Amino acid sequence: MSKKIKKFGIGKFLVMALVLGGGLIYGVQMVQKNQENRSSAASSTQVCKCSKPVYKTAYLCGKAKGTWICPKKPTSTPTPSKCSYGAKKCEGNNTMICSEKGLWKVKLTCIYGCKNGECISKSTPTPTPKPKCINGETICSPSDEVFICKNGTFTKYKKCPLACKNGECISKNTPTPTPKCVDGETICSPGDEVFVCTGGTFKKYKECPLGCKNGECILSL
């Protein structure tokens, strides 16, 4: 036995050995506890496991020469914008436009509906023109011609040798009618022609490309 042991005594030596040994054991326990706490904290946010399933903590897994495996934290991808700035679309009767923040906003509420992101304008249907006459109907022109109705329009049918009355030519036995007009008077024929009265009789004066009204040619529609 060494001189130091003899000097301090066997009892004191044993006490010191116990203190040092206890401190060492306590330190090891604290390290293990710290590792377990870290493992618990990690497991609360993500599921980790040892390559050797029997070990449930990182400390024990490492001590057993296992690998402590934790899944990779998923990379957060930015939320894509819902639309491109300035884009247009329809939603019901509303026109929608995409704002600078990539969000759809109502621009207008359409009265007559929405199409391709724009309001539909009121469309006035073109009225079907009424026929000017009934097919087969006949009339007399100022120049004693018979006009017959075809497809809603009067068309020249024939020229009367003497005169025309009530849509028919007058025969030779029919007395000559009295003057029908005053000189200078103008009228329109069924064929859109201007007739002028000369010597008490209407005579053709000119044709009207755009139609005739009140004895004059229509200049513009």
C-alpha cells in the first residue's frame, strides 16, 4: 500500500472512490437523459427510428452502433397564383378580371350575359320585311301597264293597248276614261319609277334605283 493511502487512511480513500464513481455514473445518466429528451423532441415533430428497431432512442441506437434515421423535412413550395394578371373570364353574368395579386375579382355584372370575359351587347333582331303584295295580285301602272305580284314584289306583266283599270286591260268597247291627273303632278309606279302628268295622262319620267316615294326617287336609305 502506498504512502499516500497510509497517510489518509483506507477509510478516506474508499469514500473518495465512491464519490468519484457516483459522479461518473450520474454524468453518464444525465447524458443518456439528455439524448432521450432530444429524441423525444425530434419525434414530436417528425417520426425518427433506429436502423435496429429494438432501440427507441437516438442514444441507445448510437450506443448499439445503429443508425438513427429521420425523414427529410419536406420543402415548402410556394403556392402558385390562381390566375395571371389581366386575365379575363366569365362567372355567371359577371365579368372577372385577375388582379395583381393573382386573385379573381368581379369587374362588371352583365345585363344580357357574359361571353369570353366580356358583356354581351343587346342585339336587335333584323325584322323580316313584310311583303308588299300578295302573289297573283294585279294592279295598273300610270302608263297603262298591268303589274302582277310575284314573291311579294310587283313585276311588269303586260302593256295595255288602250288603258288599264283595276289591274286589267280595258277592251275596245270600254269608253275612254277622263283625264286622270293634273299636268306636272308626279306619282310612283309599282316598279319604283317616277311618272309625271302630261296632257292629263301619266307618263314615265325616270327609274329610281333606291325606290320611289311620294312621286320622287329616294336618294339614300
